[in-house]
Amino acid sequence: QVQFVESGGGLVQPGGSLRLSCAQLERSTNHYFMAWFRQPSGKEHELVANINWNADVTYYPDSVKGRFTISRDNAKKVVYLQMTNLTPEDTAVYYCYTFPLPSRPSWGQGTQVIVSS
């Protein structure tokens, strides 16, 4: 079963930046498409970015486009999410996973991001 460990979250003021990291614990081959998701309190998971193996294909929804950047280090099996110009609407628990999601994803603990003054 695929396992990921997310880190790098925290409390940041509006307009601030954070860099999230996602480490893959599984020993098997890197997954071709990886993604970051977030889950605001009381809401469903939503996609915020994905990236292919070569990092030459990325996708961002309009809500984060121009502010978030996804990247990956295949040798280290780590996926990053650089977030800038954060707003309170970005407050959520952030998770990484393969993309597209399996029918029953086994979510990790995620990393909490709180944007507040």
C-alpha cells in the first residue's frame, strides 16, 4: 500500500509563504503522476496541483494558479509544493497522493496549513 508523509505546514500570515514536502515511503518505483490535495475543515479533499514524472506537465486549479508551484525529486522520492501569497482560504490540511486517486485512497496524516493574522 502506498504511503506518504507530508511535512512543512504551519501558521503563516496572509501574504506569506510555505514549502510543503511529501516523502514516499514505498520502496517500489516512483509513481508517474503525483499530486497535492487539501481538505479544508468540514469539506471534501480538493486537488491543488499535479505533476508528471518528467515535471514537464503540471496542473493547477484557478484558485491557486500563479501562487503554488509543484515540483519533484525522483531520486529522493519527494514531491514539493511551494505556496506563496497565501490567503485564509488556503487554510486546510494538505496531503499528497498519486494521481488520479484510487477508489479508496489511504490518506496519511497530512500537514496542517493555517493562514491567519
